[in-house]
Amino acid sequence: MRNIKTFLPVFAALAIFILAQFYIVRQAWIQKDEVFDLRYRSVSKEAIQDMASFDSYTGFKKAYFIIDDISQLYLQKSLTLLNTEDSALLAKDIRDYFTKILKEDQLLSEYLSRYYEKLGLEKKIKPIIYVNYIDLIDIQENIRVYKAPISELKKQQSDKSILVNTFTSEGNSYKIAFDYYIDIANKERIMLRELSLILILSIMSFIVISVIYIATMRSYLEEKRLSGLKTDFINNMTHELKTPLSTITVAGKTLKHEAVINDREKIIETANMIGKQSIHLNELINLILEISMWERTQFQVDKKDIKVEELLREISDNFRNGCGKGCIFSEHYDLNGVSAEIDDLYFTTMINNLLNNAVKYSKNTPEVKVEAFISDSDVIIKVSDKGIGISRSDQKNIFDKFYRVSTGNIHESKGLGLGLYYVKKIAEAHGGSVSVSSKKGKGSVFIVNIPKSI
Ligand code: ADP
């Protein structure tokens, strides 16, 4: 929830950016559309003038001829009509018929098409004709038979077609005015091509900005996660340090007691305890120093050719002795005397960390198993337990520095979140890797791969 709030301004900025991009592209499109239409309109006007210079009828000569002929017949018909309904029907009939005749006269369209082609423009056009009015003329009085209704004219204006010219013509018994539009067949494709640079730039800038945003968000989240881990680490560390310190303090006070001063055995026992706790304290401090040293310098391992089974058996024996009856331990090796380049000290620490975790994270009597076998190029070591297991989401992080699976109570089991980080570092320093496979409540298997000697 807090993350959403933190990123709200970021999302808002991204949304504004997308809207701005959309607006810019839309405006560019509208402008291009206007320029496109203007270009075709002015070129078409030029073409019509050019055509008129040698043919005063600008292409519709044949159509006007027919219209003149037919209009006389229609005029006769219109004079005999009795009601308005019939005249409306006749008007529609005349409009449709005259439009058809005008459309069939392709001279202008063909001329325009050639003219566009000459100028390198798109030649595929579709002519559209809208008749605005047709007057049939009687010698005595003008008779208006057809006039385009307002709604029809509006429809023409919103149409995507380009108005090229409004033609008027007058004959013996007619007067006509019609709009000549053209549709450019590939208008959208042509415009897209012309706008491609803006579109590509816009898409690219969107991608770049998004990538920057995502990267910033990720590094911010990572920072936050690390700072959380560090805080947990300091809490755990304080707890870990306090335990031996308070034992030493209490032991120190005990030594001052009159009864203890005279009891040689008690003094030795207390001194031993102080010694043990001091060593533990020292180990903790060394661990921190070591880790901070890794950060600054490359992790140094002193590798020797070592028989893996022998070393594993030694580590396992020590572990079994330490564990005693407190755990069920088994081992199985199928290593054929293979050896590997190993730093025995670090390797021992690595396996011990896994073994100790197997015990630490088991609720009942720990059941721990060590297995090892060889693959084509590696020695594979498996440390498994039947403990509390690790959820899938935590499995991704357990090898991170300071990471501890949150249980609600951070002191439920002691630790600094460094053990597995150490395991990973050591495996990698040996040219290998570590992975985990686990199911919550069922147990875990840690698998270490180390290259074998050839
Ligand atoms: P620490 O044990 O000090 O917390 P580690 O780096 O060794 O740190 O382990 C990180 C976390 O991984 C532990 O907090 C624990 O929750 C989980 N974990 C490690 N080993 C096991 C295991 N064998 N079974 C269940 N959980 C484990």
C-alpha cells in the first residue's frame, strides 16, 4: 500500500507523458490531414483550370448533354403532378438519375488521376458527386425540382472526402449545381508513411522513458529492501552480541562473591565460561569483519586438490558427534574417489552452515542427510532435512546478505542472515553454485555444485 502511494506521482507523471505524446501525435495527424487535403484541393483546382483552358466544360460535356435532353422530359412530367408527395418522389428520381449520369462521365476523374501521377501524388482516386440543387426551367417560370436538404449537406461536410470544386451548369431547361469530391484510396497509409518519423520518435521516447522509470523504481525498491535488511541485521546482531556479553558480565560479578573467591572449582568453571563466551564474541566480530572485507576485496580461496569424500566424511563425523542423539543423521556418497580443487577451511564452513541450518530450522528431532555424487563435470553435494521448509517467494532471497525469513518474531531462531550468503559466496569462489528446492512444512534440499578435478 505504501509502495503504491510512493509511486503515485511516478504513475501520474507517466500517464501525463503518455497523454502528452498522444496529444502531440493527434495534433500532428490533424495538421497533416489538413495539409494533405489542401495539397490535393489546390492541385485539383490547377488541373481543372488546365482542363478548362482547352475544354470549357471541364469534363462533364457528355453528361450535360444528356441532362439537357432528359430535363425536358422531366419538366413535362413535373407539370402534370398534383401533390407534393409525388413531386418529392420525382425530385429524388431526378437527383439519382442526374448523379448517375455525372458519375458515368469519367473524363475529369481520369484527367485528375493523370495529373496527380505526373506530380508524384497518389493516382488512385474515387470521385463522389453530391447534387446541391437542380432547377428545371420553364420559359415562363423557374421551377425548382430538387434542392439538397440541410442534413444531407452537413453529412457531406463531415465526410473524409476532399471537396475539389462546386460545378454549376445551365442548359435550355435546367440549372444544376453539384459538389465534386474525391476520395484518395490510400490516404491513411500515405499519411502514416509521412508521419512515420514522428510516430517512431514518439514510440521510442515512450519506451526510453518507461525503461528509465522502471529502472528507477526497481533500484528504489532494492534500496528500500536492503535498508530494511540492514536494520534487521543490526537488531539481530545486537541480540547476538548481547547474549555472550551479559553472560560475561554476570560471570564477572559472580567472581567477586565471597563464596566463589574461596571455591577454586567454581572460579575455574566461571573462567571457562568467560573464555567460551569471549571466543564466541570474537567469532561474531570476526564474521562481520570478514564480510565487510569481502565487500572491498575479491573473495580469496586457497584451493588444493582434495578427495571430496574424505573431507565430507570428516565434516559429517564432527557434525554427528556434535549433534549426538539430538538428531537423525545419514550420509550416502557415490564419488568414486573423485577430487576437486577445494579450500578445505571454506568448504567445511559452507557444509557446516548447511548442516547447522538443517538442525536450526527443524521443529522436531532433526532428520539430516548428506549425499554426494558426480555428474559430467561436477561434484554434487546435497544437504537435506525434513524441517520447516521455505516458501517459494523466500527461496529467491535466502542467499542474499542479511536476509532472514520473517517469522513475526525475529529472535525465534538465532541468526544474522549471513550463513547462506556465505555458502553462496564460497560455492561461487570454487567456480560452482548453490540452489535450493523446498516445500513449506515438508523440508528443504540444498544442492551445491563444484567442478571436479579432471
Ligand atoms: P540465518 O540462519 O542466520 O537466519 P541464513 O543465511 O543461514 O541465515 O539463512 C537465511 C534464512 O533462510 C533463514 O532465516 C531461514 O529462514 C532460511 N533457512 C535457511 N536454511 C533453512 C533450512 N534448512 N530450512 C528452512 N529454512 C532455512
